[in-house]
Amino acid sequence: MTQKLVGKVAIITGASAGIGAATSIALAAEGAYVAIAARRADKLNEIAQQIEASGGKVLQVITDVTDEAQVQNLIAKTKETFGRIDILVNNAGIAIVGQIANANTDDWRKTINVNIFGVLYATHAVLPTLLEQKSGHIVNVSSVAGRTVRAGIGIYNLTKWGVNAFSEALRLELTPQNIRVTVVEPGMVNTEIDEHKLGVKQISDPVAYEKSQALRKSITSLESEDIANAIVYAVTQPERVDVNEIMIRPTTQFW
Ligand SMILES: NC(=O)c1ccc[n+]([C@@H]2O[C@H](COP(=O)([O-])OP(=O)(O)OC[C@H]3O[C@@H](n4cnc5c(N)ncnc54)[C@H](OP(=O)(O)O)[C@@H]3O)[C@@H](O)[C@H]2O)c1
């Protein structure tokens, strides 16, 4: 099989688990050199070993996307190591869901910092390189929750609607510069998103946690590889093709 991304360099945030890990492996399998970023060194290392065992080339950069300096370091290290940057997948995200009334507002700050500022910092840091190259592709992982709203996940909705609006603004600004923007909106995907915050349960509201788990159990969720396949599709199109938006639900998810 011909690899479609030979000579390309991709950065993936939130690459230590779930959709980001699967996307890193899939892009590397297409021949891209990948810079993988997340906070957990051990998990990143596992993904890196898997990529290397299949003949891929990978750079690990421990990065907390809520820290602008760390994100700038990720972009700089990638360029220094691989010489260019073609694809940025803004995937790192958290979902501390719960009702608005009586919420712990610290959960709001965490969610907005990762899901919004993480995307903004990485995009801002990578743009000078893409503009200089007059080519590149930014993929923002949003959610069905960026297009529809449900009671009990309002702040997650807010961040993902924000990612969608930002992606469209970015597309409008970057179209004349030959830079592509894709927003990907998954439905339920079978990952650890409900579970972890560096090993600690993430959703602090027990009712919201049970609701989310019940919803997940009520259908056959997508797998991370399903979303990785969609991202590979978007970034391997001919340069004249800009896939703006991909929404993917599990077949039995009606919401
Ligand atoms: N799973 C779903 O049902 C679903 C549906 C729609 C959209 N999405 C979106 O898909 C994306 C990936 O989610 P997932 O389901 O794959 O979740 P996941 O399995 O929990 O993985 C999340 C990834 O983000 C990283 N991350 C979290 N906080 C970070 C931070 N501050 N700095 C850097 N990395 C951070 C985590 O790594 P570390 O902990 O090692 O930092 C991990 O690699 C998110 O944007 C999510 O909103 C998921």
C-alpha cells in the first residue's frame, strides 16, 4: 500500500490515549513523522514504541496544553527536529460534565483551559510556520456537542461550540493562504474521557458521571480508530480539497 503522508510532519495533542493515540498511529502508518504531545510520559512512551516498532518516526514532547510556553516549546521542538510542520491535530480535550447550578467552578476553568485555550495556543504557535510554508492543515477535534446541546453538559457544549466557531473563523482567514482547516465532530467514542484526570476520576458530579456512563452503555460506541480514519481521510486529500467538517455518530446514537 502506498503511504500518503511521506515527507509530511504532524503534531497531535492529547496523543497519550483515545482518539489522539489512534490518530498518531494512523498518521505514522501513512508515513508522516509525528510529534506526540500529552502530560503522561509513560503513556506517550507506549504509543511512541508502538509507532517505532512499525517503522514510524516519532518525537515525544511532554506538554500541558493549558500552558502556553509548553505549547510553544512543542511547536519549536517539532520544527527543530523535523524541519517543517504540515498538520496540527488539536485533539486534547476533557469533559467534566455536570449541571450548571451548584457546579464546582474550578471544573469550568479546567474545561475551558484545555478545550479552548489549548486549541488557541497551539494554533497561534503553529501559524507562523504554516504561513511561511504557504501550506498546512489544522484539524480541530470538536464533538457532536459542538453542534447540539444537552442539559447537564453545558460547559462542554460551550467549549465545543467555541471550537466550531473558531475553526470557521480560522478557515475564513486562512483560505487565501492555502491553509486547510477541518473540524471533526465525533459522537460517543469508547475512550477513557469520563475516567481520567492523570489517573483520578474526572467528573466530580456523581449524577452526571452515572448519566454519562448510562448513555455510553446504551449504544455501541465508536472506537478511536474510527475517528483516526476520518482524520486520515481529511489530511490525505489532494491539496485543492479542503474537507471543512466531518460529523460521525455511532449508528445507534440518535442525539
Ligand atoms: N470520547 C468521546 O466520546 C468524544 C466524543 C466527542 C469528542 N471527543 C473529543 O475527542 C478528543 C479526545 O478525547 P478522547 O475521548 O480520546 O479522551 P481521552 O481518552 O480522555 O484522551 C484525552 C487526551 O487528552 C490529553 N489531555 C487532557 N488534558 C490535557 C492537557 N491539559 N494537556 C495535554 N493533554 C491533555 C490526555 O493526555 P494526558 O492525560 O496524558 O495529558 C489524553 O491523551 C477531546 O477533544 C474530546 O472532547 C471525545
